[in-house]
Amino acid sequence: MPADPELKQKVEELLGENQVLLFMKGTPEMPRCGFSMRVVGVLEQLGVEYGAVDVLPLLDPLRQVTGELADWRTFPQLYVNGELVGGCDIVEEMFESGELAEMTGAEQPAGAEAAAPPASADPQHSPPLQIENN
């Protein structure tokens, strides 16, 4: 069954509007799975601005869209410049090697290790993006 064309177009628009975009379970302030929380932690340590989409309200339709766009159906998924970087393990490996900082134009933190998000009063992410199912 093909993905919903309107939802696919909305996802493509979000990818074009956000240099760094995270499809995650929950929100950056309240992740709903450990893997999403770990990717948020990496992005917070980098201090990079990013968009976030809570996939839970539209989980199955979004799986179809991301399956068509990048042949990837599990979440979280991190995109940079419209291209899929990967899920939690890949993001953490790229963070530790410095490759993610280079890709996002961020400065690699000293002694960077992938970990849970720091308790920050001033997170660098944009508000969660809403995808409406019409």
C-alpha cells in the first residue's frame, strides 16, 4: 500500500525547511522511548537547532512515508540536509567520531560521549512540528 501522498508531501516540506530534523517518539521535552531520548541527548550536546516530529499520532502512515523516502521504517530517524543519517546507534557513533558535528556545522564538544540529554533550561531545538492528518 503506497504512502499517503499528502503526508509524504508534508514530510518532504519539513525536510526542506529544517537542516536537522528528528522523527521521534514523543517530544524533545518528553521523549516516549529511550532511543529517542538518546538522540535528543546527542543533539542537545551538539547545541544544534533542530526540528522534531512526534511520530506517535501517525505512526503507521509515517512508517509508510519514511519507508518510501529512505527505506527506513523504525524511529527515531535523524535527517540532515534532507538526507537520512540513521537511527539511534548510527547517530551516537557519528557523534562520538565527530562526523555528526561536521555534518551539522556544529562544534564537537570536548570529551563528547553519547549520553542522556543534559537537564538544560535553554534547549536548542525548535518547538515540535505538528503533522495533521486531514
